Amino acid sequence: MTRITIACLDMAGTTVADEGSVMAAFIAAVGEFGLVPGASGYDEAMTLVHSTMGQSKIEVFRRVLGGEDQAQQANRAFEMAYGDAVQAGQVTPLPGAAETITALRAAGIRVCLATGFSPPTRDALLDSLGWWPLIDLALSPADAGRGRPWPDLPLTALIRLSGGSVSELAVAGDTASDIESGLRAGAGLVAGVLTGSASREELEQAGAPHVLDSITGLLPLLGI
């Protein structure tokens, strides 16, 4: 394997534990449009939300609600609800995540944290965690063009941080969308982690070459 020089890591579910805050924020947002437990369409909406975890949040709301105005309103409600969870201390680092990022950078690997959150939500989360000094770059779909499962986020990370070959890129995340994004990018290493929303079976069905118990398992894969 070509030496990895860039690691593009997902946030919620991969490096960050949110204790269900992402799903709770989705439920609060769609609830404003009458999609509540027991209502027609609620179960279908929740199935779609689960299957699209890791993707751009505004894109998910467009699929769930249809109209652009409704999607934008729901996205704002989601960001407010998730922001409240961040401020309440409900969003915390996963065990070993900060140490893994530190070890990657000590080994000469530059680290990008990628997410389906908007830049303001992402930045508030990083502020809360105090992680800005740990990383080299943070990206949202708005920074890259398209969110997952498209390859734009990892490819943008590669371009901004090195401009090297895709074989030098590692991608890790907890959803099928993360895996698909990494594979589409042609990343030299693509790994799923089991600390988030997807099961081992779901990650393997998405084509994950590696499935790790947690992000800490990335280090031995890279010989660190």
C-alpha cells in the first residue's frame, strides 16, 4: 500500500459520540411538519434518515419533505436542536479519537474532519470540543460541492492538504455513505467503524475493505 499522507475522518459516530443527538435533532425538525410517531409517513421518514446518515443534512430534508422552503426550515430547526445539544455537553469525543488524530499527525499524516453538518454547526461542535489545534482542515458539503455519498469531501481534503495521489488518502466513517464516498474517491484505504449508526453487515454490504471496532483501529492499519 502506498504511504498514506491524508486522513479524512467523519465526525458524528466516528470521532464524536453524540448519544443520539443527531437523530433527536432530526426528529425535532421533521416534527414541525407533523411527522411525529404514529403519523402517516413518519416511519418511512425515519427509515430514510437512518439510511442517509452521514449525508448532507439539507439534502436529506429535501428528500423527506419535498419542497425547498420546508427543507430549509427543517434544516434550521435541526441545526438549532443539535446546537442546543452541543451547548448542553451532550456531544463528546469518542474514546481514543483525539489520541488517534494526534498520533496520525505525529506520523506525518494530515487530518481532515468531514461532516454532513453545515459549516456553522460543524464549527460550533469543534469549538465545543476544543479540537481546532488537533486538525489540519474541517469540511462540510458546502465547502466541497456535494456531500456523501459523492467523493467531493475526501477529494477536496486531498487537494487542499497535499494535492497528491488518491492512493495517499485514507477515509474512515461509520455509515455506508462514508464508505461509498471513499471508494468513489479511489482512496488508498477505506475503513468503516462500528461506533456509529451502521452495523458490520451494513458497512460490509457498502463495500468496506476494513471494518474497525473504533477509529483507534486505524493506527495499526497504517503501521502506527
